[in-house]
Amino acid sequence: MSHLVTPTELRVLDATKTCCERWGIAKVTIDDIAAEAGVSRATLYRMFPGGKDVLFDALRVHELEDFFTRLSAHIHDTTDLEELLVRTVVYATVELRSDDHLALMLASEPGDTLGNLTVQGLPRIIRMASLFIAGKVEPYLDRANAQRLVDLLARLVISYFLAPSDHVDLGDERSARTFITTHILPTFVPPAVQPASTH
Amino acid sequence: MSHLVTPTELRVLDATKTCCERWGIAKVTIDDIAAEAGVSRATLYRMFPGGKDVLFDALRVHELEDFFTRLSAHIHDTTDLEELLVRTVVYATVELRSDDHLALMLASEPGDTLGNLTVQGLPRIIRMASLFIAGKVEPYLDRANAQRLVDLLARLVISYFLAPSDHVDLGDERSARTFITTHILPTFVPPAVQPASTH
DNA sequence: GACACTAAGACGATTTCCGTCTCACCGTCA
DNA sequence: TGACGGTGAGACGGAAATCGTCTTAGTGTC
């Protein structure tokens, strides 16, 4: 799932992570990261042309990929569509809320939490979640329906953090299952019963 | 014990503390603190002429005074010299090690702990500890002996954090008592038995 | 030796930060 | 009412940092 990342790039990303935890994203400088990674500033700019923005974007993507890799491992044995959706939503809800660093990376201030994310971070995580879930549910639905479902679920998960009181408790598996089976699944029509492709 | 601090000054000190915890002392700016305290920069400079250094000094003193106030309350019922020393050392050791913010204020980097204090912070805490302990043990000893004892004990407590393996476990009351009664007290001669003064 | 990659650091441009200053505002008290 | 002390907002010039690019020299590989 994860695209190619060289060891040095990984070291830089780890250093960025460390520096963010120490000083907050607003106070980190390129030199801090380079020093922490034991890398010269020139090397850092060679790896991430565009400077801080590109570097932070890369870190965000890297962190999200990590998250989706863990999520993938968590649902790899699921074949039923409903089960897949329920476990995805529950895992994403619980893990996202407990992943402090992910919150840090998506926020702009160290004090921010997933509960008061800036508007810049939200579309990104929704897009990433969509890409991930799309790959998992596509065999069960036609492309248009899958996209609708994906958007709906991703926004459902994310909006959970923004106004928890307005929504069902997605972290509870039973309520998540009830919500999905009664409100989401009935609106979609699977094009074929068997998920396994022929070729 | 604590000298006069106006409510606004206290608010500024609290804001400084908050900002330090958020960004680390190396990254905090005057404007950050002023904004956090809801105070203009002009007001801040009027209260603490000299800028950041004076402000941080004031905060350090304030934090240490807080600590010594708590310590004072902890040993207020002690009249025996040995008991006084033991409880002071044990309390100081345990509390100093668990007081993250004090460590933060004495360190120059947020990652620093009392275990790797910079050399600037150490003399300050030793001096403050000396002043405090001196006032407590002076009735029991003549002035010269008291000063020797104070220096020795203060350095003992502090050095505990610098190389724990080389020293007795001062956080354990029994070992602290043993160490004090066998190694420290015998070298001092009390000038008078009764601590109560006549006038 | 050619080559790719790197650390170290100089450089100018830009931005941030500092400390001081002015000015308007707002309560208090005579 | 008017003087007065304290405050917030913000302009200002200088100092310091940060940025992004660049050169140079060193290192390991083929």
C-alpha cells in the first residue's frame, strides 16, 4: 500500500514527527528537522522540494498510510460487506480518536484535537479514507454506488469527531452496525452477489 | 513567604507557564505570552522590564516559592533536627522529580529533564534550596555549620537527579535517614540544645 | 577517474521578533 | 468636569531568525 520511501526519507519523516511533538507544528523550523534527522538542509530540500509545506504533506500522507495499513490488517479476514463496513467504521472511529499524533499532524496547533480540526485537514483525511475504503468495497458494488457509499461513510466517521452528540456512537460496534444496516446499506443495490472476479 | 504578586502579574506568569508547556521555553515569544494572557505587549514590559529573561526569572522564582511553600507545609510540625532534614530531603527528592513543570522551567529545552539539566539551572535551585533550608535548620546549629549543612544537603538532593546510581536512594525515607544520621549529622556540632530563642 | 550523493556552511532575501514609542480609551477620584 | 494612572492596539526601526539557493569539499562506488 505504501509507496516507496527511502530509509533517509523515513528518518527525515521521523525527525519531523519528533520535532512536531516537541515544539508543535507552528514552531518547527527546517533547520530543527534537519538537525534532528542528522541531515543537511540541502539534502532535505532535495528530498522534499517545496520546503516545509511539502514535507508536512508527506508526513501527513505517511501517517495516514500507516493508519490505513493497520486498518487493512484489522479487516483482512472479512468477506461480508456489512461486516467490512462495520469493522472499518468502528476501527477508524476508535483509532482515529486515540491517535494523538495523527491529530497533531492534521491540526495546526499542538493544542488542537481532532475535535476542532482546521478546515484544511478535513478534506485530506476524507479523501484518504475514501481511497482506502473504495478499494475494499468496490467488489461488492458498482463504481458509482461504491463512491457514494465511500463518501458517506468517510464523512460519517469524520463528522463523528466534529459533533459527537449529533451522531450515533460509532465507537460502539452494536450501534454502528444498527446504523449502517438500517440507514446506509438499504440505499445501495449490489450489482452482483459474488465478490470474486473471474479473471 | 511569597512576595507580593498582583492578579495581572499572576495571570501573565500562568500564561508563561502554559506557553512553555505548549511550545517549550526555547520557542516561546513575548507576543505568544501576551496573547495567552490577554495582555498587551506594553503592559507586559511595564510589569517585567527587561523582557523575556526577567519574565522567566520571575516565573522560576514563583515556581520555586510555590514548591518551598508546599515543602514548608509538609514539615511544619517537625521540631527534631534529624526529622526535619530527613523529611526535607525525601520530600524535595520525590517532589522535585515529579514536578515536571519545575524541571521545564529549570531546563532550556522542553525535552530536558532534571536528569540532564543545563548548568545554568543548577546553581539557581541550589541557592533557593539553601535559602529555604537555612531558615529551617539555623536554630539548631551555629551559622557557619548551618551554611555547610545547607550546601551539602542541597547539593545532595540535586545531585541525586544527575547521577542517581552514585547515591543513596534519597526518595526512600529509611535510606535517607541512615545516610543523614551516619554521614552528615555527626560532622556538625550543635551550639545549643534548645532551639527556642530567648527574646 | 567519473559519478552520485552528501555535509557544511556562505549568501541574500524575507520574515519574525524585540523593545520602545505614541495614541486613544476607560475607569477612579478629587 | 478634568486630571490621572493603567491599559490595549499597533506603528517603528533595528536585530535576529529563518528560508531557499548555492558553492565547495568529502566520501563511497563502479
